[in-house]
Amino acid sequence: MNITILRKTGFIGSATSLHVKINGKKVGAINPDEQIKIDLPTIPARIQVVRFGARSNTLIVENGDRVVIRQSKWSYLLRILAPILASSFILTDDPPMKGVFLASLLGLFVGSLFLQELRLSK
């Protein structure tokens, strides 16, 4: 009774492993472009992957399922907007605009704590 997990997250986060959780318990780790097999303790089981503060959706899996891990669209948007806002904050001399850029950066940071940066699919 096992599943296959394939990580296709691309360059983002490629320096770190993702921790695989089955039914809330850590059972292993997966590196970029790696494929692993994980034994399931129960059928069906709930799978989720985490990395630091980032997490995925929870997916119900059964024996023989193939799960693919990808970055969510939100994480790509975060990686594009954060440097733009940080550069704008540094380069502007207008105090009200500095406040807008800083508030936007803080909003992105807080949002990243609650939104799922990783996506699991079968």
C-alpha cells in the first residue's frame, strides 16, 4: 500500500527539501525533481507537504495514486511582486509612497503565511 510522489516545483525553493506528512505525521522528505514512494499507514490517507512556513493543500490518497507537487500561482506572484515593491520602497523619496510600498510588502508577507504556496494534484 504505497503512493508515488513527484516534485515538479521548478527553481523556486530548489535549495530545500519538502517534508511529506501523511495523516499529519512527517514520514519523509522530497528534493527537487525527485520521485519517491511512500507507504500508507491507512487507506485512504491525507497527504500534505510543508517547507518552513509554506504548505500545500491536503489531498486524499489511496493505494497506487501518483501525486505531483507544484508551486501555486500565488507563490509565483509573490516572487514577482516582492522585489518590485522592495525596489520601489528603496528608490522613492516620497514618504506617503514609501508607506504604501511598505504596507504592500507587509501585506504580501502576512498573506504568504496563510495562503498555500504549494499545490498537490493526482
